[in-house]
Amino acid sequence: MLITQLKEKESIEALVNGKAFIINCFGCKEVHFPEKEAKEFQEELKAAGKVTEILTMDYICNPKNLELHLQNYKAEIEAADVVLVFSCGVGVQTVADFCADKKVFAACDTYELPGYQGVTPQLFDCDQCGMCFLNGTGGICPLTACSKSLVNGQCGGAKNGMCEVDPEMECGWERIQKRLEKLGRIDILKNAPVQIRDYSTDDATKEAKQSE
Ligand code: SF4
Ligand code: SF4
């Protein structure tokens, strides 16, 4: 199970430079999706002329399902400067892979709840860290795409683009670098402040607190 919470409105507004194509995922909303806050915020953006279209659908984490829906919105996506996704981290990553030449941003943070995680394609994993980093990584999760879950760039051990921990796996941070170069946003890596991860929502921390 998981919970999605809206990021600070100011931080989302800062991402919408121009117009946004908005995607809402209601697939797991029975657990928690900030539907009311998201709707109010999206109406504000729409009233300000910053929205090309709003698509609301189930399970954007299913790439085939997503592709079928997005086919109907090619013009609206093309007209948008950014794609703003209101979903868990898996959904944002699925959209970012599908719209690889667009800036795709997460409007929510994803928190973990103990229990059944549901059946979703595991092409794009999310550790439900509660402070989604995807907006600075071109939509590739540094926690799950990097063997060491580094949030401040690569460790320097990659060889020929492959991870030093798992030589069968492409280095997540090299993927992030390539994605940002493709988007013309490599400045994000050059200018990014040091990211500090809040481990208080981490599984191991929660387990340790429970056993105290
Ligand atoms: S950074 Fe990764 S683990 Fe954290 S919420 Fe985003 S997709 Fe999930
Ligand atoms: S080689 Fe890349 S993916 Fe592997 S641990 Fe280092 S930064 Fe992470």
C-alpha cells in the first residue's frame, strides 16, 4: 500500500514554466490520493491558462494502458512545455519513459504503508521514500536505479556504463545524466544543491523504532 501527498504548491508551480499537460492516476486512490487538493490546484493552473489538458485515468504504471490513453492526446502533449504527473513514483517514471523528450515532473511524494503492495509492472520501481527526487533526475528514480540508492550523483565505480555492484545493470546515474542531456537539462546536475535524504520515513528506521 502507499500514500501520495501533494508536494508544496510553490515547488510545483516553479516547475510549470509555460503550459502543462496534467495526468492524474486514480489506480490506487482507494489507499490515498490527494484528490481534492490536486483538483483545486489544477483548477488554479487552468484558470491561469497554464494547462493544455487534464487526463485522469487508472493505473498509469501499466505502460500499455498509458500508451493507449496518451495516443488520444498527442496534440495537447506536444503543445505542453511540461508533463505534470499526480501519482506515485512508479507512475511518474512510466510517463517519463514514454515521453522521454518532454520534461516530466512529479507533483506528489510517495509514502509507504505496510501491507499489500498491489500488482504493478516492476519495470520502474519506487521505494516510496516520501520525498520524491524525480524532478531533479529526469524522471529516473535514484533510489531504485542506483545499487547504492545515491541521491547526489554517481559513485564513480561504473565501468563502460555498467554498475560496479551489479555488472548486469546499467549505472542508474549514467542513465540520469543521459536523460538530462537529452532534455537539455544537464544544468540540474551541475547546479544542484546537495540533497539530504530524510531517513525517518525509511523502512529500516520505522522497524527499528517499532522494536524499541
Ligand atoms: S525518489 Fe524514487 S523512491 Fe522516492 S518517491 Fe520518487 S520514485 Fe519513489
Ligand atoms: S555504479 Fe552507478 S548505479 Fe552502481 S552504485 Fe555506483 S552510481 Fe550507483
